Amino acid sequence: MNRRHTKVALLIGCMFTASISLAETFPDPLLTTPGTPEVTSQGLQADGYSLGVSAYSYGYALVRMERVIRDYTDVPSPKPATSYRAPLNNIGWARELATPEAKDMPTANNDTLYMSSVVVLDQPYVFEVPDTKNRYYVVNVFNMWQEIEKYIGKRTTGTKAGKFVLVPPNWKGDIPKSMTRIDVSTNKVWLWGRLQVKQGEEMSPIHKLQDQFKLTTLDGKPSSIKSLPPMPEIKGDEFGFFKHLSFALQQNDIKSADEALFAQYERFGLTKDSFDPNKMSKDMKQGLLKGLEDAPKAVVSSFASTAAIRQGWTWVTGLDSFGYNYPLRSMIAGPYLGGNGEKEAIYPIRYTDSNNEILSGQNDYVLKFNQVPPVGEFWSLTMYNADDKMLIKNDLKRYKVGSDTIGLKIKENGSFEIPISHLQPEGEFSDNWLPAPSEDFYIILRMYSPNDAILEGRYILPQVEKTQ
């Protein structure tokens, strides 16, 4: 052995000795885990599992948006009055408030008329809004990751007439000075709007106001894009989600901040251009499928890890900027699609009573408010079926109680109660009754333009007390 080889051998020996020393000082199972076939099999399953949970949490919002924009541009005939669907690059408005029959949107409110418009930005589009004469409205500009890029409406841009230009990525050009430029990060956007309607209000003037919202190309020429390509058929396909994710990624760019994360998914065959499950070993497939099965649970649990619990209410913030909290982004994109950030509206959710028992129509409850929620606009308490997250039928056709509820009973000191029960209650606040189903339910307290007392937690939310 020559002198150079001797030095290399000594160096390797020193490194080996150092690793043994470290292993003895600090627990390090990697140094002692054998590379046997059994361990390799278990490792591939674990790798597939972790990648499956990660990829689902990361990509669900994009897949959901690609699915939704196809649903919302598929207009039924006849079109229900509660539907806001519209052809591509057009505006659709619901003409009536949501009811239990309105199935497009889970957890729909009963306070506003919804607006939807899916826009393919092959060129800039002008979104024109009328003077709503101080009537509350908001239109969220969502990118394809279900992230809000801009609010247009009373809180941010006022209620005067205006024109807003939606500018696609990398577009070069000038827009008129009389218009407001909005640069967006994806080549498709979803405009999701709300227009306040008070209980018992005459609808004809509101319909005329809706008709004054316009969407046109900047140059005035109609777009040549009339439809979206269909998503792949995945019925019965165990890897159907990843096929849809692959399709969605071919339509949308991967953010530069996500490139390192996304590169990991190549280990199970997912790239920017395709998904090939045959590139996986049998063990990795097994782990990936188990991860895909458990991933929705990881997404749902994001509420527990990121939301605050105030007086028993689940209080979620951060919808204006998800950052790297992809499980929360996916959770909002799912059952809470289109949710506002907390400055626009806050949505405390309640699943249990003061004894931490699941809310059920088999019981009677009461919510005691010390004061009316301190909001800049309005508030409402709405009930949903625990299974499908839809509004609940009742003979009174009352789906919420709120600041516009006709006959709402409030004491001189500002306190009031809302009884919740399957059967109509008696007593001082019986007119404030919120009908419950016979089965499990949950409630959302919507507060539009909440003040600092709400946002900072100084406003005490009412408990949900079982009375029977």
C-alpha cells in the first residue's frame, strides 16, 4: 500500500470511529438499521405513505379548483334561482338566497346572493362593478390554488362604480388610467362574489343591480376560448386523485417556492408532465394508497393544529395567506370553498355544546349573547347538517338567525338569546328560534367586517348550553 492509500485508509478509519463514537453518545438508529429485504420493504411502504399524505395535502386545492370551475361553468337548464353557474368568461348570479335544495356550495350562507365567474386569462379582462349605493358586496379574486389575490368590494374598494383589469402572468401592455390593474399569478381565476340581501327585501331592484356587473376583454373582442378540456375519467381508479393532480399541473405552473417539495413526488411517478404509477414498486404503491386513504384525515386535522378554540368555538384565521400550511389550504378549498379572510368576515364554527358533547336535534339548546356582535356590516347564526354540510329543511324556512331577522328580540341592555331545538320553543325569546333537525348538526356564526374586539378575542362568544 502506498503512502496516499495509507492516508485514505486512516481517514476512513477515523470517520468510522467517529460515527461509532457518535452512535454511542446519541441514539441514532440509522447507523444500526440493516438494509435487509424486510427493512427495505417496510421503508418503501413508509416512504410511499408519507409522500401520499404530503402530495394530497399539497395538491388538493388545485385539483378541487379544476373540478369546481368545470362544475360551475356547466349550466343546467332550467337554471335554479339559487344557482350562480355561468358559461366560461361570463358572470353568473344566484337570484335567490341559498336553500337546502342548493347543493353546489357546502356551508352556503343565507345572507347574500352568490356570484361566480370562471375566467381564462388568455388576455386581460375588465371586471366592471356598479355603484351599489353603500350596499355590502365583496368579490374575491381566487387563483387556481384557492388563494385570494384581491378583494373587490365595500371594505377595500368602496361601493362606487369601478373597473378592474385582471392581468395574466407575464402580460406586457398598458391599461387605461381610469381602470385599476390587478396582476394575478395563474392563467385562470375564479371570481366569487357576495351581495347582501336583507330578509323580506324586494328582489327586483337587486336583480337590476346584479345585471350591472360586467365582464369583458380589455380590447373588446370576444375570447376564442369557449370551454375547458374535460378532466380524465377516474371512476374505479385507485390512483384517480393523482391522475387529476397530474392533469391540473399540466394546466398550471408549479410555484418556484414549491419546486423542491414537488420534486420529491417523482419517487412515485408524479412529474409536471405525467403520472406513471408503474414506476413504483409494489411496496411503495401499498404505502401510497394507505397515505391517500389517510390524507383527508390529516387535512381535516389542520383545524386542530392551526385554529384557535375560543369559548368552545373553532376559530380559523389565516385564509388571506396560507403560507406553507397546505393542509389548511386544502381544508378551506374543500368544505369551506370560497371563504373570506378574517378582516372581511370571520366564521367561528361550533360542533359541540358546553359539555363537549356533539350537537344533536335530540336535545334543546340556548345561546346567550351578552351583546350584539360588534361588526361593521351584519352577522348571522346558520345551521348545517353534520353529514353533508348543507342547509337544513324546516317548516319555518328559517335557515339562520341574524341582524336582519324580522322580529328579532333584543333586550334594552343589548343581550338576547337564540334557542335551538327541533320543536318550536316557548318563552321570551321564542321568536329568535333557530330550527334544528332531528339528527346531528353544527352551527357557524358569521360576522361580516368584524371589529378589533372580535379579531383580538375581547368579544366573548356565547356558550351553547343544553336545556333539555
